[in-house]
Amino acid sequence: MKIGIIGISSLTMELAFRSARQGHTVTVYNPKGNSLIRDALEKFGPTATTGTLEQAASADIILLFIPKDDLENVLNQLPDVSGKIIIHTSGLIFDPQTLLSGITNAMTYKITASLLPQAHVVKLFHPVDLQDKNDVRNKEQIFFIADHRASKNYVKNFLKQLNFSPVDLSGRIHLQNKGLNLDSIFHSSARRLDN
């Protein structure tokens, strides 16, 4: 499988490493310049390389980590991504207990979905446990939400292959969104981006 990564974070680099280790072809594009990550990718093996935005966007799965201020500009430069799975990653969440409220407030993936309506956008969250633990878990939990059922299952299986334990929060978010009027929050966020 071909994995495209657009934007660099600790999570996208971890996903790149695990994907390359599983034999997937990984193309990484960093809007800030590929020279910053070239040395790191060499350690991932021969299937991980830097590339252009177009090369990263031509992959089967595209992983995004783009700051909100740059999001619209980068997404507008993408070639046609109709039908593709786009995994929108977040910064680190340090308190898993506040994960749901963090997801509710992190609306950039909805903005991504609105700018790429023909793609299937999945939101990925990776909480970090800062407490020192003696027990070693075989698989790290990673959380995601998605509206498109086939994409949700595809991403879940992909994450399992990378030795994560994926947790689907889509139903919980849907219930929480009913209690909060997130449609109005989303539309006001989108209007702010337009201005």
C-alpha cells in the first residue's frame, strides 16, 4: 500500500515509521521543507522517502498534519483526491480523560472535510500517557472518528496492522454533538477561515 504524509508531527512520523516497517511505500511531504526530515527517513528503510505534494497526495491513504492557519492554502494545492481516505491527525493530547472534549473543540478535521467534500476524512487522535508505568502494553490505543463506514473499517484495519489498538469514537461524538449544537460552532469556524 502507498502511504502519503503531508505535514510533520511526532504522530505522522511514528505512522511513517510503522508503515515502512510493515513494507508500505511511504512518501513524506513537509510544507516547511523536506531537508528537515530526509535524515530521519533514511533510518526508516528504503520504502520511506521524501516527495512532492502531488506524490504524497497520490497515495492510497493520505495522512495530514497541517496547522490551522496553513490548512486551506495547502488543501487548495492538492490534486483531485476524490474517493481517497484522508486521515487528519492532531497534536498530542496529554490527558486521555479529556479526550472527548478535546475532540469536540478540535474542529479542523471538519474544515478539512468541508474543503475536500469528495474525500473520506477520518480524524485521528493519539493521547500520550505521561505517567511512568511498569507494565508494557503490546499495543498503544489510538482514537479515531469518521462518518464513512467503509473508510472507518479500512483505517481501523490499517491501524491494527501498525500494531495500534484503534478505538472508534464516532458514535460517542455523534451523541455528544447532539447535546451541543456543534453545527453552529462548525459553521462559525468555517466563516472565520473564509474571512
